[in-house]
Amino acid sequence: MTQPTISDAAVQAKTGRVWDEWFNLLDTEGAAAMTHREIATRLRKQHGLSGWWSQMVTVAYEQARGRRELHQTSHGYQVGVSKTIPVPVDTLYAACEDEASRRRWLGDEPITIRRATRPKSMRITWSDAQTNVDVSFWNKGPAKSTVQVQHSKLADRDEVEAKRTFWRAALARLASQLAS
């Protein structure tokens, strides 16, 4: 069982209840026997939570009750890694979009870019053809930007840690490449 990553104060400010109050309420309403979708729908319709907050409370409840592990989603596991690099966002995006540039920091992974919105995001099918990578880019100023990688549909927690290590190293290589 894991603890929610959002503080009690923050969840109370946005929803009117702290985590334990939500968990006890959901237990009382029979959420232990409900699906994820049923819990989220109930939170939205009967308790007035937004779609985002209904998902957050549902996932936190499932984790607190041992129904879901940290990083686990309905489609496996996911991990996110980000890095802020002192270059304009267009430069950062180009280093990810251009195949020759990408090979220098990512290696020979045969990826498929399914969709791209310059210079904001890329949706990628990973080389295993089973997992997905969503890459987001944010402008942080004239000469600073952030790249975030979200790797999803992973098999288990071991793969989460392996991909976290992989992406941290890859983004460090990207930063080094752009610094030279």
C-alpha cells in the first residue's frame, strides 16, 4: 500500500476532504466491490469532483487499499522522467525529431513516431512494439526548456525501474549533446 503523493492540505483545498475522509467514505459506499470506472463515476456524479480529481481520488483509494501499486495503470505500469536543458525549445524538439540527432543520444532503438506537434509533443511506439512513449516539451524561457518522457504499458515494477534508469541516462546524453 502506498501513500498519496498529493498532500492532505492540497486535496482538501480542491475537494473539501482529506485522503482518509475520502477513503472512509468510499469504503462506506461499497467501493471495495466497485470497478475503477464505477468509483470514478460515483465521485464525479454524486460528490461533484472534476474528472481529474475523481481519477486522482480513485487511484489513491485503490493504492491505499492494495488494489493498485505505485506506477500501475489500467494498462500496465508507467514511469516519467524529465530534464531541463539550457537550450530553446525548438532546438530541444529538433534533437528529438531528427533521426540522426536522436540516434546520438538514444541509440539505435527503432522507434515509430505516430504523431507529433512541433514543438510541443510526440507520441511514439517503442522498439518493442508493445509500449508507448509520450514526450512533452515546455519552453522555460529564451534559452531554457524541459523535456518530459512518459513510458507506459510496462510489464511490472522491475521494468519501471529499468526504464527510469534508461531514460535518465538518455536525457543526460541529450543534454550533453546539446551543450557541445
